[in-house]
Amino acid sequence: MQEEYNMGDDLDFYIENQASLIEKYNEKYIAIRNGEVFGPFNDIDSAIAGMKKNGFDTGQYLVQLVSKGKESYTTILSRTQYA
């Protein structure tokens, strides 16, 4: 049985450490699991493959594009229905 994973904690870690992560990994993808940073990776697929090689299943880590601004970790979703 896999241990419980809280992705929100790793998102908080990214937000708190965004400035220093930009210095090291700007415009690259990283994976974060329990505050440990893996990478850098060139794209999401590479990050997922890299984490699989490290023994982690999808959903057990956060993949994040490291970039400036709040926009790098927020998404606005909208659902519009057209008749």
C-alpha cells in the first residue's frame, strides 16, 4: 500500500521557494515530492518518465514549470456552455 501524499504541501514548497528555484531551474520542469526537488527536465513527459525511473507513480509528486510570477502556479478554469 502506498503512503498518503499531499500535493498541496509540495505546491506550498514551490511557492515559498520560487525565487531560488528560478535561479537554478528557470523555464525548466521540475518534480517535487515531499519537499525534495528532482530534475530539471525539458518537458512534462520527461519529468514523468524520470519520476517513474525513481519508483514514483503518477499522482505521487508535483510537476512544475519553473517560471516567474503567480501565473506559473495558478490556473483559471472556465466552463462555458454554448447553445
